[in-house]
Amino acid sequence: MRKNFGAKPWTYPQPVFIVGTYDENGTPDAMNAAWGGIDYDDQINLCLSAGHKTVKNLLSTKAFTVSMGTVDRMAECDYVGIVSANNIPDKFARAGFHAVKSEFVNAPLIEELPMAVECELISYDPETCHLVGRIINVSADESILDEKGKIDPAKLRPIVFDPVHNDYLAIGGKAGNAFKDGNKLK
């Protein structure tokens, strides 16, 4: 038997995205965005309300980065989600983050978060809070690469958001083989 909860923004997993921007003076900013995902090979979608300083920045610069929140930096990732740069302009530095300018877009890479998607703004609708970005590059610190030079989730240690309990969860181990395990049902 199922229990009905009505219309809720509940899906699993919900990635913890840290959106990075520069303001008009080149000061880095970051915010935590739990609602987002990929919809085309080269596009990312986020739900970001217009009042965020980060949104004002990316509308001005037309660029942003999306870093994966990690177990090692969970408190810092949460901090940039609960504090507004509209009120605390140096929240990026207070979080202990250090910015490295992306080679591909006018936005900061966060040195402490080892994986980022570097994006240009395609569109933003302030009424629906729907932002679409074009993925220009994905960068990863060598410390999270496997022996084949690919990103290793076990080394990245990304966190996901549990919207039902307001928890951050660590991603577990491998469960199966995509595009292979289902073949046994053919």
C-alpha cells in the first residue's frame, strides 16, 4: 500500500550544486542550489529565485560555475546556502573558499570543491525561477580521477539533498552496470 503526500518537490537524489559567480567588481560569490539537473548533453537547469546576489551576478556576467557539494566541505556548502551575499558580501571568503578564475567562462572555480561544470547563461525566467545554462567545460582536480583519468565518485564524495528530512546524504557504492544489467530481461 502507498501513502500519498500530494505535490511536493521530492525526488532522489537531489544534487547539492554550489553556483559560483563574480560580481561587477570581480568579487566571487557562491550559493547552494538543490534543485537542478541536466536536460541536454550541453545544458544544465537550475531553479534560482531572482533575489539571490548570485542570480544578479550571473545575469550581469552571463556566466557561472556549478560545483558538486562534497562530504569534506558539507558545512561550507550549507553555509553558502543559508547566508545571503546581499547581507554578507564576503560570505565566499567566510566559507573558507578560494576562487580560481575559469579558463572558459567569467566565473570562479572553487578550489576546495574538486569538480565543476563551467557554464554560459542561455536564459532565465524570474517568474518561474528557471535558469538554463550551456555547459562549456567540466573540470576536475586530478585528486578525484581514477587510473583511467575519469572522475571517480568514490574520490569526489558528492553529497545529495534529502528534501523530506532536510538532510545531506553521502552517495553510496556501486549498485550495478548502466546500459548492461537490464539486458538479462530481454
